Amino acid sequence: MAQFNQAMLIYNGNAGQKNIEKILAQTVPLLSLHIDELILKPTRQPEDAYHFCRTIDETIELLIILGGDGTVHECINGIGGLTKRPAVAILPGGTCNDFSRTLGITQQIQKAAQMIVDGTEKKVDLIKAEDRYLLNFWGIGLIAETSNNINDKEKAVLGKISYFTSAIRTLQQTEPFHVRIETEKENWEEEAVIVLVMNGQYIGTNKIDLPNAAIDDGKAEILICRNTSFSALKEIFSMNREELEDFTGDLSLIQASHINILTKTEMDADTDGEVYMKAPSHLEVLKQHLTFIVPAE
């Protein structure tokens, strides 16, 4: 890693946040050896991370995010629209840390800090959905209903397993919906139970290994599932590239850069693990819009 003059580290600063002092003790001294001025910014209120990043000084060359997918989402929404954007590094500190997994970042926090020191820069696509940005995925149907049905106490106890217990509960309630998908190449009309627009490769720590998927090619993968059966859901989370070269039956795959998702009624949309948006929606892939620190080959 090149020596940075100024960097900002954003982390959850609420009282009672477990292990935060230990994590900072493991990471800050190491990072400070390679950064002339490291600014620590604890969040206290919802959207603090967004506002820190939205008003970030142009002298900040590196943004270090200590947190999970929600904190990463807030931060990239803060810098996504800036003319001059800092490089981004992730110290995974959440339940699933899905996009950090896509980048190949170790989930061991001290090793992740060392990776920032030893790593290299990689240009990464960003998806703009209406007035919001996303890194990992956008989804409607079962995926959004599962997020809405997660029990907070269950999530605190079970962590990532809570996503699957919620999915099993939600399966029994999910009805197919009509969706029209318009892209720069073709249009599709389907009866679906899930529509996923993916940039990353993990959901709930499970890898969805789609053929030809890349995070720097200017294209998103649109995955459509037409069946609410548990076997169809299991197939999504156990697929591999060889099995998916030819999509048939309950699954369809589309690649596109400009995407209109049109539904007959307004639907909740899960965006990087939380329901922030609604469908219908327009999504656009911004090719290599952000720079991330990733492990060196």
C-alpha cells in the first residue's frame, strides 16, 4: 500500500458496542504506521456514516470502514455522488460482511488491517438505483420479504442463520408477482418470486457463483426465480458456474448495464441487506466507479 497523507476510519461509536476498543487497539496502531494522519469518526446516530462521507474533505485519500454491510452501504451512498472520491478499505465487523467476501478480504479483523497495508487498488462497479447507490445486490419478492420478517432478537442470537430461518417462514407466505424487465438489449416479462440484481457474489455469507460475473465489467447480473419451493431456493444458494451455463426451469439469468424493473404494484426492494427502496425502479451500473483496497495477488 502506498503511504497515505490523510485517511478517515468510520466505526460504530455507540456505548456498549462490544469489542470496539479491542478492535481499534488491534488495527489503529498498524494503520497509523502507513498513514500520516488517521482521523477516527465514531457514529452515534443513524446515518452518521452517510453524512461523514457526504461531506468528506477532498484531502482524505482513503476511507476505512469498520462495520458490516449496512455501514458499508451508508458510506458508499455518501461518497458515490462525489466528484473526487477516496479509495475505500473495509474492516469487516458485521454479521455477514458479504461485499468484503466478494473482494476476497479475510474476516479476521487484524489480518484485514494488515491486508490494507499490503494490498493493492482495484476499480469496482457501483449500481445507482434511482437516487441511491448499492454495491452488493438489489432484490424484490422473497428476498425483501425475508428481510422484513427477520426478528431483531433472533438476529442478535443467531446472526447469519436468522436470514435462513426467516426465509423458511417467508416461503409459506410468498406469492408470484408479474414483472417486466427492460434492458439496453432485450425485454422480458415473467411471473417471479425473486428478482435479484447483483454486483457482488454473496448473500448471507453464501456464494452465488454466477457465470461471467465480475465486479468491474460494467454489467449487473439479473437472476429471476419463478418457484417458491425450498428446493428452488436451495438451488440458488448451492449453484456453481458449471451448473449454470444453461439456465432452464425455475431460473433465468440476464446481464445488463441499464435496467428497468417494472411491477404492477409497488413492492419493497432489499438493497444490500436492508429494505430502503421500492419497485418499480431504474438501475444503472456505473463502471469502475469506486476504488477498493483488495488483497494483492
